[in-house]
Amino acid sequence: MRVAITGASGLIGTALSGHLGTLGHDVCPVVRRAPGDNEIGWGPNADALEPGALEGVDAVVHLAGAGIGDRRWTPAYKETIRSSRVGPTQHLAEAIAASTNGPRIFLSGSAIGVYGSGTEPVDESHPAGSGFLADVCVEWEQAATPAVDAGCRVAFLRTGIVLSTAGGALRKQLPLFRFGLGGRMGDGRQWQSWISVDDEVGAIAHLLDSDISGPVNLTAPQPVTNAEFTTELGRAVRRPTILPIPKFGPRALLGAELAENLLFSGQHVLPTVLRDSGFDFRHPTLRDALSHLLGRG
């Protein structure tokens, strides 16, 4: 299968490209520079995909988008978060719809932020929640409508917290925890719906070969509270996790809105569609994932 990947140089995209290559797929990165061999180019704003660029491509995996936690949520950066997802998704969907020998599979990025925040378990049958991230996710998924209307199989990758030592939240946390400075965030009761990077890319490969469409939660089957996550990470690095981190520090550093959404609220998300489709998680529990990632028993 020839698979085009946007965001191929990011944390998930890099791991996915390597994994699909080992499975025998022909990986074709979509890049925002002059394309090289077996690459597809689009403009720096992801709005200039050449006509016919997707001809001969079997599937598109769309992972590109500005980082949620990379900067304070100023009005300008919130618009960057939104526009970096909605516009490119629509351009890709329109290119898929216009192709005559193009992709019949579109796996389009999304996030569990679509459910808003809360403590009750939710799965793909639950409606969207409220708040900035939920609104962005709804608009992001709706942008794929041209591909859906053209008869392409479209699945939305509602990804949780991806655990990897190569990047993301875990990489940022590890130095503090290894110095014994890690602790729960606030009261620690907020849920963290995580997935190991191995299961993230394994699930995407599984979806390429399945007949699944619509929303799919890419999270492990056993989400944990922040307090439980803190305990397990402390255990994995063999350091104490005694002192909680009060809200005022992260709020001062990140801004109140970003800190609240990123650190002090969460979602209790269940991967019902993946589980029912027979996907076999390599790391179903947090202890399994951390032991694998950090090489600790």
C-alpha cells in the first residue's frame, strides 16, 4: 500500500513511518518544502497541494498540526492551533475527492479533547463536549467531509497522551521525576487517557487494514488518574513522588487556560472501537508501558 503521511517528521509520524516500512508499505511523506524522491509537496501553509499529487496513493494519514502545549494560549496562538488543523484537513479532503486514482482511505488526526473534560468514562458513542479544544476537534473532523462525501473511508484518530521517551509529555516529565521532584498535579484526581507510542502506531496500521470508519479513540484500555500516573512513573525511575505541584506554578508558567486544560483537567476515555475490532494492545497497562519505555522491571 502506498501511504502518504503528513506530519511525518513529528513524534508519531516518525515512529509510524518506520513501522509501516517494516510492514512493507511504501511511505510517502507530505512535506512543506521542495519534495524529494517519493515525497509530496505542499505550500508552507499546507494550502498548495499540487493537482494530481495524490494520484496513485492508496491512503493518507494526516497527523500535522501546531502543538497544543508548545506556547501560551494567546488569542493568536489559539487561532494557529485551529487553522493548522482545519484548513489543511479540508485541503486534503478536497484533493482526495478530486482524485480519479487516489486514496480510498483517509485517517485524519483528532484528539480526545473532543470530549471536553470530566471524570465519567466516555467512548466513541459519546457526543462532543464543550470548550476550546472540543470546538477545535469538532471543526477539525468536519473539515474531512469532502472525502466522506466522495466515498472515501474516513476514520478520525482521537489520540490521547502518547507516551514516548523521544518526545511529548513523558520526555518533559522525566528529568523532574529522575531528580525526585515529580509529584501529582493538584489533587491528582484528573484522568489521564494515555497510549504508548508503539500502540499508537500499531493502532494506525491496524486501521489502515480494517474497514473501520468514524471516530476511533487511540488510548490504552486502562486510563489512570494523575495521582496513579505519578506513582507509577516514580516507581519506574525509582524516585519518591511526595510533594504535589500546586496550580499556581504551572498557571504562572503556561497561563491559566493552558495549564487548566493540559494539566489539571482530563478525560476518562475508553477505546471501545479498537477493542471491539480485535486490536491487541502491546501495553495495556501503564506499568507495562513505562517498564518497556524505561527498561525497568
